[in-house]
Amino acid sequence: MKKIVLMFSLCLISLGSMGQEESKVAFDAGVDFYSRYVWRGLLFTDAPSIQPYMSFTKGGFTAMAWGSYATSKNYAEIDLFLSYTTGGLTFNLNDYFTEDERDMASTDFTEWRDSLTNHLVEASIVYTLPTEGFPLVLMTSTFIYGADLDSDLNQNYSTYFEAKYPFTYNDYDMAVFIGGTLSKGYYANDAAIVNLGFNAGYPIKVTDSFSLPVNMSLILHPYNKDVFFVVGVSF
């Protein structure tokens, strides 16, 4: 499995290096504060969460680290992302690592045995339609290794599909989205729509030279019959 991940990573790095020798490396960093942590329709913690990130980009190649830390409960996550974008296509290799809420001090980041690891390795492809005025974004992703196991400790290879339509209305950046899975696994116990909702973002002016980006999402998980209204602020 490690050989597959290494080969995929080297492929992304090679693609990102082709024809990009003269481009500069761009660095970005920031932190978001969300009222709760919801991802793909799943609630990971209902406590307010601090989510820092930093990224390096050269040409179409991006490496990023992202984390989420609950303010009042034992939840911590750190994720590593590797991606390459060309035209409307983005290829991603992601590693999600969650610390054990029951005993966070004993969680081993270096443990990679599939029956014991808290890592989830995912490969995904994102495609943005080139149609003028209709920038539909399509995404498919599959967990290819890690803590996505069935009762017999076999990989589920849980796969998630999503379609998102972003648009602007009265200076608000908005999007509607729908996501689901085709089989039993990480997201649901059957084929189901698991992530349906609406997102809106708007910069709130604090001073003449500083605005605070605010993001709001209304999210429905139809299979679990859950609904969330999440608010976030970016710094």
C-alpha cells in the first residue's frame, strides 16, 4: 500500500514540475473558526472548532496541511493534501488523521497497519466544467487505505460523489451542492444521499482596509435525518 501511495505522490510531483521550472513557490496560511465541524454531511464534533492551514503552491502543484481542534471537547485532526491542477482537472492524494478521542495521548501518527491505524488515505478527482456561465464542479473520491474497514477488517473502499454549483448573488458567493455514496461504507450503511445543502459567504467590513470573511452553510444528511446550520469566520 505504501508503494502505491508513494508512486501516486511521485506522479503528482512530476506533473507539477513539468513546464513549471521558472514559476515561483507561493505560500498561504490562515485559520478558520467554525461553530461546529461538519464534513460531507457527517458531524465530527458539535463543539466550536479552530481550523488552521498552510499551503505551498508551484505551478499546478499544491501541498497543504490542515487541522481541526475542538475548543471544548477531545477532538483533534490533522490532514495532509497533495494535488495537481491542469485545466479544469485536479488530482488529489489526501491523508486524514484523527486522534483517538478516548486516549489522545496514546494515538500513534506513525502507525500504518490497516487494522490499527487512524489514517484514512483518499484519492480524488475534481472537474470544473468549462462552460461559460455554468461552472458546475464534479468530484469523486475513494478511500484507498486505512481506517475504512468492514466487520471482517477488509477495506470498504468507500466512495463519495459530489456535484456543486457555485454562483454570485448581490456580492454573496453562494453554492448549492449534493453528495452521496453508492454502497455501504464510511458515509452510510447503504447507497444514499448524505450531503445536501446551500452555502453563502460574504466579507463583513470592519475597517476601510480590513474585512472579515463570514461563511454560512445549511447542510442536510438525508440518510441520517440530520440537519446542521454552520457558521464560520476566516482570518
